[in-house]
Amino acid sequence: MRRLPSQPIAFAMPAPQPHKAADPSNTRIQQALQAQDWPALVRHCRQALRRDRRHLLAHRTLGFALNQQRQTEAAFQAYRLARALWPRDAELLINYANTLIEHARPHEALPMLETVCELSPNEALSWIKLAQCCYALQLNDRGFEAARRAEALAEDVNEKVAALTQKAIHRRELGQVREAVQDCEAAIALNPYDTANHTNRLLFMLADPLATSAQLTKAAREYGAIMHPTLPAPDFAPLRAGGPWKRLRVGFLSPDFRAHSVMYFTEGLLAQLDRRQFEVFAYYLYPRDDSVTARVACHADHFVRLSGLKAEQQAQRIRDDGIDILIELAGHTGHNGLPVLAQRAAPVQVSWLGFPATTGLAHADYRITDEVTDPPDADAQYTERLVRLPTLFCCYRPMSRNPLWRYQPRYRVSPLPALENGYVTFGSCNNLGKLTDEVLALWGRILHEVPTARLLIEGKNFEKTEFADDYRARCSRLGLPVDRLELVPLDAGQQYLTYHRIDIALDPFPLTGGTTSFDVLWMGVPLVSMQGDSFKSRMGAGILAYLGRTEWLATAADEYVRIAASLAADVPSLSGLRQSLRTEVEQSPLMREGQFNQLFGLGLRSMWWEHLAVRQARGDAEVQARLTDEWARQAPPEWDQPAPQGVGLRPGLRVPLSEAHQRLQDLTEKAKSDLSALHRTQEQITRRHWIAVTELAEAVLCASPHDPVALACLAEVEHAHGHTDFAVTYLKYAMQAMGVDPADT
């Protein structure tokens, strides 16, 4: 996880100071900086600037000191003024840009770093920071070249390690997975205690066809070995009042409460985890919000921003909140909360969802999974104890970025494209890093087996002619007929719509698809997958098993080709399947939120019982088992009933679904009353009452998808605006949610 640096970036040969070395302001500023006394540093900088508005050291330092105190806007204001006065001071610019990157504003940082590289082209740090910024902007070719230049200029271990880190992350995005792993390993050899390269190595090893599950586990344990906290972990004694059936405080720790794939699987849980049993805390680790963040803040009982704090401070805040079970959602991905788990922030700590392998941490007590994706012989691959749910390990909800788009006509399942094209299109919309040579070569075999078929691959950088040409040349070397290859640039605005062009989806291996696999199935596209021997290579197996479509699951390459060719050979059956598959998916465990939330809650409760049993009968497994059995039989009978649904209207305000319905109906009647009393003009129709109806209806649907009352109210909104087609669409969905077939009316 990225943390604020304790010192500003300084070049080996700083620019000449316009002040004398004996300037007392400089001395005071340097002393406060060395002591990391941020209030004093801010005070000394401002004193210096009052005497001299162009004082360079004060300008270089003030924004940094304010940022250390989490006074973000004040920091940026100080940097803007400093840059206006010193537009070509490399140290000022690189620290300003670094702060922008920390706060997820890379577009603003890029021109400053370009200037820094112009001013200080022989400094490795200039190119390291440019490479880091390019990664955030997906400028991977340029970032890789900057990292290579930094590596050539690096003079000490820290610079060499940082350059290798940047090389690795860009290489992975360029499809050079094996080389990316090797760069990480070279960096670890130079500095075994740099956690970023351990994390990156683990992330990149997932797609490395040469990396075995045993090697991945070994690498994770090496990470865990360097993450032990320097101070003894708290024992959380005495526990807060309550017993095995008390209402538990559950914390979800994540950098991804935003437009991110994790939210396709967590929003429904955060919104409807049984509030009779659990109080939900969402701890946010990313420095920037978006519309999804705003929804999560409403779903959770408590939304807490922890970005910018050290791991020790984050852990202490979680302890102060009295969290019973802490669930880390990112694993070995960016801005993760693993350092917080290493600090033992809660009595029970859990890894789930964001990373398809072990964390390697001794303080990660459990991992939530299922019986198919992690079969009985998988336990040795984990440092965590596996809690296998009797359903798929996660539950999918589409359209996380734009929830109401779920009901738009253009996202309905389309007719089979092969009917119009006259040929079958296989396709993949996975990260290109998963498409290894072995994967592409096998897909080439499928194209030779089905000589009229085409292959569509969607991915980053295909809009760049040189990159696309290189990719076609690579495919040609691997045996793919490039005249039947279609490369589609990745465009977030086209998510789901690209599947209208694909007849059969092909899953990569050994790192299978995750969110993408759910997306394609929901859009009516069958998925051919191949199972392996670990979670990362069995996600497709789990998805297809719980969908009831194991006939699309291969155990070897020849079978994979046979399944794909067989599907392509029967276009009429493929067409019928396309029209029925979405219903299959929505009625399966893949999307049955109520069932999943109940089973997830039972899993959390079982972890809590085990924790209490160990505390009460330490070392006596027989007594522990007896205690947990007794507690299971003592469940409050009312908890056997479905959990009451609620709606978060704003942070800290959650109401029962029935109350949200009443508010919606009152708002709708008020809007209709105003409309009937006025002329139907566009200005009047879009009055605040209709806006309020739309916003509340969306909040209800984000908490409870397909809610018929919310859908009916949205139909009223569209009707009032003269959008009859959309009004009818919403009414049809409302009727379906009530179990009424619109065709019968």
C-alpha cells in the first residue's frame, strides 16, 4: 500500500539556493524537517514566506508538510503558488507531482514530471516518477522506456529497486509476464524488505505459466516473513461484552470502494448483510472518491477513510472502533490493507475476494472460499484457514458503475451475431497479461478446427497502431491466422456492449477470468474454461459448477478445443442458449444475493465461535468443538427468518425498505400533483421532485435490485418526461420482479 514519504524528494545535486547558507529560516526549516515536526515545519515555512515571498526552500517544503498533516487542499494551494513563482525548479515540481500521484491525480502530474525530466535528465528519480505516473495513465510503452532509463542511471540500491519496480509493472501490462516476475525477483534480491516487489511478484506470478501453485505459496510465505510487526500484537483482552450470538462489528478493509471490479461482488453484501447480527464498517484506503464510493458510504453503517495514514495508525483506528472481524478485500493488489492485518487490528482477520491465492500472512486467520474453487486438497496452498461456503465464494451484481443502465434496452441480450455474420466469433475481454503464448496458441488451434470462425480480443493499447501490429505479429508466430483476428481497443464505455459481437467466450489459463467471466455469462455468451490445480486456475470451474454448466469446462487442452468447436458447430442451439442464459445466471447461486448474504453471515459467525472457543478452552480441541456445537444449537429462532432489508439514504441514515417505499410513493405523488397543476414544459417536468424520485429510486435499486416499487416510480418519471419506451421498459421489469409475465397482460 502506498504511504506518504517521510521526507520530500531531493536530488543529489540540488539547485543553487538564492539564500545564504547561514539563513536562520533555512536552518529552522531543515531542523523541523529532520525531526518530522510537521506543525513546526509549516510554521517556519510560513514565517519565511512572510519575510520573503520567493523563499525557495519554504516553497519546496510547505506543501509537503501540509500534506503530511492530511491538509490536502491547503497543500495543493501552497504547491500552486510555489509553482507560479518557481515554474522550473525540479525539486519543487517533483514533490508537487508526487503528491498529485498520491491523491490519484496523475493527469495533472504528467506535465510537471516531463519538465522535471527535461531539467534533470541524469537523475534516476526523474524517470522513476515519470514511469510511475505513466502507469496510472496506462501509458505503458512510455513508462517502460522511462523505467529502463532510470535503471541505467540508478546509482544506489534504492534507485535500482525503484527502477526495477517500475519496469515490472509496465512489463506486466505489455504482456511480458515472465520478465515482470524476473524484475521483481531482481529487486527483492537487492532489498528483501521492500514489500511492494513481493506483492507485485505474487500478483504477476498468477499469470506466469511457469509458476506453480507451490512456488506461489512459497513466495507468499516469504512476504509474510518480512511483515511481522515490530511490536507485540494486542491480545484484545478483555473482549467487549457479549457472547457467541452478540451483534458483531464487521470491518471491510479495501482500496476499492469505487469504480472497481471488487464492487460487482461486495455492494449487495454491504447493503444487505443482516443488521440484526452485524454492524458494518467500511474502511476506505484509496485517496479519491467517485459515485460508487458515495453509494458505499450510504450502504455501510460507518464509512471511514484511512488513506494517507501509516499502517500502525490505520490499525489503531480499527482497534478503537472495537471491530470483531476484519475482512481485507484486496490481497496482493494496489493500495491493499495487508500491512494493517500484519499489525493485528482485530481479533479475527479474514482475506476474501480481491486476490486468488494466499496472503502469506500469519495474522490472516481465515480465507472465505467454496468447495469447488478450493477443493479439499487445496488447504496446503494457504497460510489462512479455509472457510468453504456451501455456495460460490462470491455473488455477482452487474452494472456497478451505472446501476440503472441494467434496465436499458441496449444492455438486453442481443441476437446471436453468427446469425447475421454467417460465421462464429470467439472472443476474450480479459486483461492481456492473462493471454500467455500458451493461451494464444491453443486459441489458434480452435481457429484451425473451425476454419470459418474469427477471434475477437479486447485489450489495452490496441488503439495504438504499433502495439496492435506487434500483437498481430506475436499471434502469427503462435499459429493464429491474423486475417481472422480482430483487436478491439479497451473502452470502459463499451463494457458489456462488446459481448454483442461475441458468440462464444474463451477463458484464459492458468489465470482464469474473474469479473469478465460473470459479465459474459450475464450477457448470454457461453464460456469455455479449463480448470487447474489452484484457486487462480479454478475460478472458471467454480463459476460453471454453480451455474450448472460443467459441460463447458475442460481438464486438458484437447478437451478445451473440442468443447469450443462443438459449441460453434450448432448455431441454432447456440442461438437459443443465448436467449435463455441470462435467466439461468440470475436464478443461479451466481446472483442469488439473499442466499449468499445469509451463508456469508453464517461463515462469519462460525469464525467468531471458533475464536471464542479457543479463548475459553485453549489447547483442548475436543472442548472447543463441543462449545461451537452448543452455540450453533442456540441460535435465536428469529434469525432463521430472512433478514429485514434496509436502504441507506445517506451516510449514517439507514431505513427499512418499507419506509423507503413510502418515501418514494410520497415523492412521486407530489411530483405528479405539481405536474397536473402546471403546463407540461420541459422546465417544469424536470423539477426537483422528479429528480428526487429518480435519486431515491436509484438508491433503493442499489440496495435491493429489481425492487418493483422503485422500478414503477422510475416508469412514472420517464412517462412524465414523454419517454414512453423507457417507461414501458421499467414497468416490464417491475412486473417480472412481482412474478408477473408482461406477455400475460
